[in-house]
Amino acid sequence: MGSQFTSIDVESDWPRVSGESRLPYFVGQDDSAAVSAAIGQLRLGYVGLGSVGLSTCLHGARLRPRAIYTIDPGRWKAESVLTHPIYSGRVGEPKATAAGRLCKWISPTTEVFALDGPIDRLAAEELTDLDYLLLATDNLQAELTTSELSRQLGIPLIQASVDGATLVAQIRTLANSVESGPCLGCGFNRAEWDYLNSGAKFSCEGYYEGEQHAATAMVTRSTSSLCSIAADLSNMQLLRRAGGLGKSVDDTVLEYCGFTHKTVVSPLPRREDCVCVDHRPWRRRSVAGRLSHRSPGELVEAALGFSDDLATIRVRGDWFTERAACSTCGPRPVRRFVNWRQDPPACDNCGRPLAREPFFAHRPVLLEALGQCAERPLVEACDLPVRSVVVQGRGETVLLVQEAEAQQGTAT
Ligand SMILES: [Zn+2]
Ligand SMILES: [Zn+2]
């Protein structure tokens, strides 16, 4: 998947066990093997690994899924031990990696990857492998960004949150399958919108500007038990949806109140005046062979069914950089897709790092602005492997992914 993730591996001397050995025969299921097989294939992404998220993802690991991705910019504080399921470790440990290590220890057969950074550092193209996103953060911007990514990718999102003072846990399950469905922004109240707007960091494409990740995360004031209930209920929704158990949980909010012990499930409505204007999931198309061996022109045609110079293309969220500035030599031609955060280019003349010139770096980039690069294989204009490409034509956005077979051997 995305090269921003670190693969997690830990030594575990715990005896190996089968993931199915404690899975019950669920009521109403003729074929329990099908449920455990479905769960065993899941690739789960966890955004926010704090009081609620860490519990959620440890439950996830015990389901023995195929892959787990953990994403969190935070680190353990001394107080974390009061609400997080931490049993050993040290203050300052990055939450995503720490969670990933625990998951890998619990489920050595699961592939585990961690990103110790904010979700808005990722473009949707880097999360195309996921089957679910599970979100548990107090950061409104991160919530919107995650909602946006999950909707673009057309994958379900399960969000867990708590309100400590009222002893309420809420679980929102978004199917993200149709344009008429709700997003998380649809449920924000006026105060939340005002708060986001005052932070001046809101944009439906906020993840593009990830460098300036706002320090808007609040401290969770809650009890460990309420956080754990939220995590448990979140996992229940995952189990039900992935295992096909009971009635559909799509586009609902499940609320538990500790003062009354009542649980209420209500539909989540789509708000017509939602600030996230575009609610359309991207159309997903798979392409045979390596994407990086195709030219941008061919990819636009594969996506839209016809060639269109006015279509735009986005590769891994990188900037197509026509030229960049060297402090010594002046402007230098680049003509490549560049990830400025990870992989800034060096001057071809003196080797010093180049600086981005906003006017000469485009993301997404018009096919016609690519010039000769439009007809050359992508691999000539990209250093990192390309797993997916986003093409936007008039009226629709298409996510091109490599067919599964071609993805083998390009693990990044
Ligand atoms: Zn919305
Ligand atoms: Zn130079």
C-alpha cells in the first residue's frame, strides 16, 4: 500500500492458534465458515488510536483479519494509562506504531502497517486496498477528512465517539455506497462548523494541505469503561456488517447511554445543505497490467472510455512539477510527479534540494498540461510505484486500480 506506512513486525513466542477456534456459530447463519472466511479477508484501517481507537483495533486484531493499518499523529502521555488499554510501554511512544505492534503480537498472521502521522497526509489513492475505515478521534478535521476519503473510495466507515459527561457512546456506520447517502459532515451541528471554520483549516480536500495539521485535538475526558463500550459497539457493527449478521447497520447511529443503559439506533440522514458538497463515491475500475507502464493519455481513456485533454489526472496525491527553484541555479526543469513531503527532487546541476514553485506544480494536473509526458509511460515520470490513479472527467471521477494479480510483487 502507500509507501508512507511502515510495516510492523514483532517477535512473538505465544503459541500459534487458529482464528476460528473461538468464533461461535452465529444465530441465523447456515455457514459459519463463510463468516470466518469473510472476516479473515478483511483489510481494516484504524484512524485514531487513543482511548477508544486502541481498544477498537485490538478487538479487530483478535478477529485475525488479513491486514491492519494504524494511523495516528499522537504519542502516549502519562495520563493515557487512565483510558487506553496500555499494559506496558513508555510515555512518548507513537500511538500508531504502538497499536500496530500490539496487533501484530496478537495476530502474527495479519499484515500490519503503521503511519505515525495525521490522516490528512494521505491521499485516497494510498488507501485503495482497505475494506473498512474505523475512526475514533476527537479531531473534527480528521473526522471530515476520513469521511471524505472513505466516501471517495466507496468503503464503509465506522466512527466511534464518547461524551464522558453524559456517559454516551455513539457509533456511526456510513455505507458510502451511493451519492444520496450521508457523510459525517451531514451530522455536524452549527457549533462544530463554526469551530472548524474558526480554525480556518476546513476544506473538503483538507488532506491536501496536511503539512499544516492543526493542533485541534482535544483531551478525552471519559472513563476507561465508556471508551471500551464505544470500542466494543464499534466492533459489533463491523462484525455484523462484514459477517452479514442481523439487519443492516448502514447509515445509522447507535447510541448507548450509561445513565439509562438504553441503546437507540436511528437513521443518519443526508443533509442537503451539507458543507461537503460532493457526496459521490468515485467509480472504481481495475486495469490489467501495471499502471505505471501506461501513459497518462491511455489511463484517461481507460477511465472515461474516450480521450479527453481536459480531464485531470492525479497520481498518489503527488504534484506534477514542471519546474522548481534552486537557490543557486534558479529555476530548473523537473517534469515529474513529485511527493514534496517524502521525496523532494534535487537540482540536476548542483545537487541542492529544489523548492516548489506553486505556479509550476499541479495536483491534479490537466492531461493537456502534461505535454509530452501525456504520451510516455508513467514510470518515466514517477520514482515510486503507482498502485492507483484518479482521473476526473466532466461530471465523474474514476479511481483506476491495478488488477489484483498485477499488484503482486509491487508491495510498497
Ligand atoms: Zn454530508
Ligand atoms: Zn542548483
